[in-house]
Amino acid sequence: MRKKIYMFFIIVAMIFFNGCDKFSLPEEMIQKPNMDNKIAVAEKVIRDLPINYELIIPKNIEEGSAINFADLTGDGKEELIAVYKNKDKLNEYGIIILKELLGTWDQLYIIDGVAVEIDAIMLKDINNDGKHEIILKWLEEDEKIRVEVYGEKNNKMFLRFEKKCDDVEIIDLDNDNIDDIVLLNITEDGQIKASLYNIADSEGQLTNDIIIPSDGSVRSFTANSGKATEVINGIFVDVQIGIYSGYTELLIKKDGMLKKVFSKDVEDFGITQSMTITNDADIDKDGIREINILYKEEPLEIEIDENLMISSNNENPTIQKWYNWDGASGIIPKVDVFYDQTNGFRFYLPKEWNNNYVMEVNESKKIKYMFIYQRDEYPIRKVELARLIVIDDSYLDDFNRNASEAGRVFVDIGQNNGKTFKFYNNKNDSRVKKELKVDDEKIKVNFEIFR
Ligand SMILES: [Ca+2]
Ligand SMILES: [Ca+2]
Ligand SMILES: [Ca+2]
Ligand SMILES: [Ca+2]
């Protein structure tokens, strides 16, 4: 009975998918359902599955799902690749491959595997020979990942590569249309080892490996691959150092070898070191990944003479500074972000203010002020560029009355969760440098409210 309901859902998902791409609930069940007979064959897969087997969705569904289609044999027609589990036996999984021949779908091959779970299935033509490979990431009991790459030959699948690791990245690092496989492992002495393998026409030969230094006690890291510049792909590894801090290493392929860009050794992690561990990301969604370094202004207490001290009750907040790799050994500023998780917003500081501003925050229950000052002469003379304000809605009437009495014009940004966001743009102040004056619209669009 359960199987019938399950089958119904899968088929409904496929039908919906063909007619309406907004129906999203079971989308993870089937990858790329765009062929009429996929419905019939999905039905057949479920029908033919022995009673003790069930289809499963890999943990990471970004690359592949329970039922997938890809041309494994290079004949221009897609095979069906389904992932299932033996319900009666712990940790027993299988991948069944069906091939269409004269209108009927027959079993081509079965891949068996034992693991805690299937982390991911990927279908990718990694060696650019017109045949998609099956890449499986099995999660093992020791929390390591077992990577397996299967390729087709004479209608059979062959295991071309098998290795255990903590993480794997598969990306074409040198733009030769052949994917490069990089395994990342935490070594016994607490460093991270990155190993580049060539599986283009062999069974996976090690090209070279390098150590990404840490303080010798690294327990975890994250790795992401993507564009490091417009034309160079790379692997970004965010490494923890000590309890709080960290740095981002960039791995690239140069002269056929895996190379690291930033760190020198355990004494010198390089220019991407940050006071708190950060994750790289494509923060501005332009397709190129950025490195994140957290920055906090030194507390201000300037002694003007022995009797006069300038100090402030305000705090200098932590700013996320995002950088791009410059293609050599440096980084170039991309965007500064003030991130306020409590109030649910992010403010991208306008480019004009880069390296030219200092931010201060003053917060009470009713209201939060974020003063953005011109860096010149700060803190002796504090000239505001702009002021962002988060007002609790219970205090909004009072705020508006006070503002109107003071004759100050605040621009509305929006509202969220009982808070109102406004800003004041000080561009008309003659003390503000011309190149630091920005339009209201710019401040407004750089303010992102999470809903
Ligand atoms: Ca095929
Ligand atoms: Ca291939
Ligand atoms: Ca390559
Ligand atoms: Ca970017």
C-alpha cells in the first residue's frame, strides 16, 4: 500500500513538473523530468523494485536525486539511474541503471554499496568523452566520505576511482574541459592535506598533494569550489585556527600542479586571516567567490592633551569585509557589509565609502543608531556621511515627532517584525567630501531586509 502511494506521488510530481514549474514539493525526487516516457519508466522502476527495497533521496540533493537521467553510454540517449535502499538491512544501498532499447527499459547494471548513507550522487562527464560518469559520495561510519567514480564501457559500469576523504571537490581547475578531483583530508598531525588526482584516462593517479597549514589542531574546515576570477577556477578552503580565528586558503592549478595561494606556514597564514572563522561566498552573486575577513575598528580614545579625552559610549561594530583574489598573491576589496542578525538586515556599504568611513553603533531597547562617519579627522571631528536607524514600532510615533520638531528628514527603508528602518543622508553637509556623497536611492538599495 505504501509503495502505491509513493508511486502516485512520484508520478504526480512528474506530471506537475511537465506542466507547471512552480509546483515544488516533490521536486527533489526526480531530476530533470522533461521526457514523456520518463513517467512510464519511473513507474516501472518503482513497480519492479523488490518489496524490501525503497527509493531514497541522497542527503545532498543539489546534484542528483532518487531518479536521475543521464547519457552514460555516449549514444545520445539518456539512461535512468535510480538510488535505493534495502529496508531490511542496515546500511545496504544500490544504484540501478536502466537503458532503453527498442522502447523497453531493461536493467543495464547495478552498483551495490554499504555505507551509513549516500551523501550525494552526481552525474557529470568529467573526462569530456561524451559519456557521463556516476560519482557517488558514501558517508562511512568514521564520518569519512568514500568517493567512487564509475564509467561505462561495453554496457558495463567500471569503478574508475575510489578513495576515502573528509571532503572532495570536482571542478575543472585549468579550463581544459577535464574535471580535476581534489580530495581534502585532515592529517594525523592536525593539518589539511589537499590531493589532486587525474582521472581523465587512468584509474586516478595522484598528481601532487600539498599541506594547507593550520595550528595543528584542525578539526573541521569547509571547502567550496567555483570561480576565483573571471577566468580562473579555484577551491576555497576556510580553515579554523585556534578557538575563534581562521583564514581562507585558495587552491588553484598551475603548470599542471595543485598550488596554494595565501598561506606560507604555521607561523604565517597570510593576508586572509580573520579574527573569527569565516566562510567564503559569492556575496554579490556575480558568479565569482569572495573571501570574508572580519574587521573591527580599534576602540577610540584619543588624547588631545592631558586634560581632554575624546571617548564615546558608542561601539565600533564588526564589519564583514569581502575580497576577491587579484589573480596573483593579493586580494582586492569587493564590498563591506554590516550584518545585523538580531534585526534581520544587511547593509552593503556604498563603494564610494570604501576605506573612507568609520562606523559606530548605539543601541537601546527602542532604537538602534548606526552612525557612519567620514574617516578623515575621525574621531577628533566626526562628520557624518549617513545614519541608519532601526526603530521599535512602539517608539515610532515619538521618533517621528522628535524628527519633525528637529526638522530632520529621514528616508523610509522598510519594516520587518515590529521594527521600522530609516536612514538620514548627510550629503548636503558642506564638510562631507564630494567623492563621498551618495544618493538616497543608493543607500536604500544597499539595505537588505530578511523576511
Ligand atoms: Ca545512453
Ligand atoms: Ca565521461
Ligand atoms: Ca582540468
Ligand atoms: Ca562575487
